[in-house]
Amino acid sequence: MDPRSLDHAATRTRRDELGRLEVHVRRRLGGRIRDFHLTLTNDRLVLHGRAPSFHVKQLAQHVVMQATSLPIAENQIEVLS
């Protein structure tokens, strides 16, 4: 098997995993966060989106922490004032 095929399959699997995690966070927060998405950099997560308060920003981070063993590099969720 071509090693590039394995890399592509691993990338697709990781992207699917991130997608499921994003859906999980959105459901748990009941629409309180907008444009939520995750990126993966060096096997570390970065949270993105917009939240109405610091509380919701922190809730999103805690939901992610509970749902995956991947470490969080940054929480770049913007708090709207």
C-alpha cells in the first residue's frame, strides 16, 4: 500500500473526528456559540467561534476537554460584548 494513501486516510479520519466533536459541542451548548469550529495544529486543538460571554467560551472548552484526549493549544473563541 502506498504510504500516501495511509496519510490521506489518517487525515480524513482525523477530520471526521473533529467534525463529530464540533457537532457535539454545538449540541451541548444549545446554540449559544456561533461559527464554532476546531483546527488541529501539531496534534493540538485550537477552538474558534463567537460566544456571548466568557462563561460560554469556557463551557465550550470544558465540553471539548471532556470529549477528547487531545490537548487544547488555544481557545480563540471571541467573546462578543
